[in-house]
Amino acid sequence: MTVGRFVAREEAVRISQRNLYDTGEWVVAQEGSGTLLRPYRQLMPDLTKRLRFGSGGSALGKALLFIDDRNLDPQTTRGVRGLTTASATLLDDAIELTDNQPRLGSPVTISDHELREYRARRDLALVLHEELRNGTVYLEGSVKQVLVNRYERDLTAREECIRHYGTVCSACKLDLNTAYGEVAAGFIHVHHLIKLSTLGPDYVLNPVDDLRPVCPNCHAIIHRRDPPYSIGDVQRFMESGRSGRG
């Protein structure tokens, strides 16, 4: 938008044909210089209530005011506000989640559950980086896009694996939901028994034969070497560790 002139409220009301709130001056743009605001994504109240505003990206900040469970106080969004670092990260993730989704007539609404699911899938993609083709060089900034794209193609296989085996770790038998509570409900890594780098482009992945659910700790141990340790190896390591402590 290019600023055309400043006008009094009465003139701004006449131009906009809206009942504007009272302030000393209003900015009028040069005709044709603006871009229509067409918001296509929105946050559910559970996410919006987590946003904090302050100055200088500080960790602490003020929360938005709600008049009920779903509606903001109209005064709460007035003024220039700076997001805290955690809140800016939340919005960045929400934008990343929806950027590649089709823009339909109605806004895309993002819930806390959807955002947690997306972050879990993305984080798993980053863990799987050791299973990508060895020797490939990626520039900083492109790594996440490459990994996520690679992983997203296997989402159906991941879900089928979890439907078959559940979310208990195949190596240590840990149930993350039992250990950490609701925050970990449904969260588990999925390990490729055969390294992705050894599979040809026409290989058809079998979610039951080729994948296993494993917890993050066991997944990290599996990839402590190349070629990776097997799930059986990890179980022997744990048994040896328990024997040594005994």
C-alpha cells in the first residue's frame, strides 16, 4: 500500500463507508496501490490462547484477552505488538503446516492437535536423515524441505505400520503415552529395517514387513553406526546393560 494522504475520521468514514473507531488521523492509500486482505488460515482458541506478546522477542509476554471461550475482546488486538520468540515459532509452524494446502473458499482452521501431529511428523523426518542416500550434499536451508518431502510420501506407510504394531517401541517395549502422559499420546518413531539408500526407485514398501515403531532413544542407538544396528542388537545392548548393573 502506498500512502496517499491523511484525513480526519469523518472523511475516512465517508470514504470507507464503515463506522471506524475514533482517532486523530486516518491513512488513505493511493487508489489501486493496496492488496486485499484475504485471510485463509485461522487458529482454534486453544492455540490462540497460547500466544504471548511483548517487546524485543522476550520470553515473557502478555496474553490476548477473551470475552468467552471462543471470542477475543475487540480491544486486545489494538496497538503495535511484538510476538515472543515461542509465539513467533508457533505461528511459523502454523504457516508452514498450511502453506502447501489448497486454498478453498473457507479458511483453514488449525487446532493444537493438528499442530502437534505436524511437528511430530516433521521431527521424525529430521531423525530419518541418516537413512537418506549417503554422500548427498544439501545446502543449509534446503535440508528440511528435502527431508520432509521424502518423509511425506511415506505417511501412509507409517500410519499402516502403527495400525499394525501400535505405538509401543519394538525394541525396549516403552509406551511413551504411559511414560509421559497425554502429551506423548500417539507419538512414536517409525524405523526402516532396510536403509532407504539401498532401495531402488521401484521398490514397493511393505509397512508391516519393512517398518517397525521405535521410541526416539532406541532409534538414536540404532543409528549410532552405519550400517545401523538391528532391533535385536539394541535389545541385547539393554540386556547387557541390565546385567552389568546387577
